Amino acid sequence: MGQQHDAYFVPAKSYWPIVAAVVMFTTVFGAAHWLNAEPGDAGFGKTVLTVGVIGVLGMFFGWFRSVINESLSGSYNHQVDTSFRMGMMWFIFSEVMFFGAFFGALFYIRMFSVPWLGGTGHGTLTHQFLWSDYAASWGANAGNGPEHIGGAFSTVPAWGLPLLNTLILLSSSVTVTIAHHALRAGHRGKILVFLGLTVLLGALFLNFQAHEYIEAYKELNLTLHSGVYGSTFFLLTGFHGLHVTLGTIMLAVIWFRVLKGHFNKDHHFGFEAVAWYWHFVDVVWLGLFMFVYIL
């Protein structure tokens, strides 16, 4: 445990940041090797990725346990609570910038790069030296682009699983808000019900997204090789899915903490931090649904 002071808290030395760096590097290394491996040579990347994911989950479990024990021991004071809130705000701001960069790339490609390649002048060079049948349309595939690279593909329709997932995430924002109000009112049973529903809705979203990816690969032939549309589609939706996964795990941890009697109406920042993160994930999805699926 750390040392308690009047104005601040000095945490004890911890090995968890080092563990986090190692397992996250292992996860990214395995994923990169898997995605870039030749057909039939992806076994090493998958194995390393699996080890990394297991390590990340173990790291979360251990680090959460350390912080929870510090909180329950009474080590945290008002200044620590303020620091946590400021830290979470800056973290969410960094996430806004993270997704903002990808949305910015998507905007630049659609509004500038595609018209530039298909227009007069430079567009003529595109037709002369690259693809004679290229047309400046978003989601270009057979007849309008480099079909011989990844094959003809279809874009994902917005009014199927994407719309259903949108409704699921919007509903999860409502349930987590109801759970938060129940916590402030001291209704622990109601918290467990609506927070549990939020976890289930998050898991349901991920299940439908997995089905969407399978359908995209098998039925629509939409892969990472499907030009810039395929790469931006899987980049944006994939990173968002990763954030939903992390948010669902954190919500599940909070549910078990509530079950054990943690938190009260005056001290429950752990709950609030995860709720903030979940609302952020929902807002990002609304942007994705609009700019990736509809427009």
C-alpha cells in the first residue's frame, strides 16, 4: 500500500505498468504478424496474439485488484478523487483525438483524394497509367477500380446489423444511466439489474459485429484487400469494437464490485469513470454509423 498524506497519496511501487507494456507489445506484435503473414504461415502470429490477449486480461485483473484494494483500505482522499477525474477526462480527450484522426483520414480520402484521382487533369493520368475504367465513387469496386487486386466486393448496408447495433448501444446508454441514478439513490438491487443489462447489451453488440464481419468476408467479399474502403471500414469499426470489448469488461468488473457491496452514493468514481467511457463509445458509434454506413 502507499502512504497517506493530507493533500495527496503516494502509491506503492508497482510492477503492473511494466507488465502492461510487455503484454500489449506481445498482443500488437502477434496481430501484426498474423495480418502480414503469408497464407498458411499465420500460426505463429495467432499463437503470439492469443498469449498477448490472455496476458492483457490477466494484467487488467491484477491491476484492478490492486487499485480496488487501495480504495477499500481508505487510502484515497478528496485530492486523489479529483486527480482520478482529471485523469479520466484527459484519457477520454485522447480517445477523441484518436478517433478524430481516423475520421479526418476518412473525410480527406472521400472529399479530396477520390475526386482528385477521378477528375480531369490528374484523373486523366489515373486512367492512362493505372486503371482505364476508374470512376471517382466511394466504395469503388468492380468496373470502377482495381478489381484484380482483391476482387469485386459490395459495401455493407446500413439498415441491417449496423442499425440493430446502433439501437443496442443507445439502449445500453439508457440502462447504464438508470444504474447510475439507482446507485446515487442507494437501490443496489436496481443497480445490479440495469448494470447487468448494460453488460449483456455490450456482449450482444460484439456478437452481431462478429456476424457482420463474417458476412462481409463470405457474402460481400469485403476484406482488408478491398481498396481504401475495406481498409477504412475495418480500421474504424475494428478499433471501435476493441473499445466496446474493453468497456464491457470494465462494466462486468463494476457489476461484481457492486455485488460485493462496493461503492456508495457519495463515493463511486470507479462506476462513474466506466459510465463516462461507455457514453463516449456510444457517441463514437453514432459517428461511425453516419459516416461509414450511411453516407
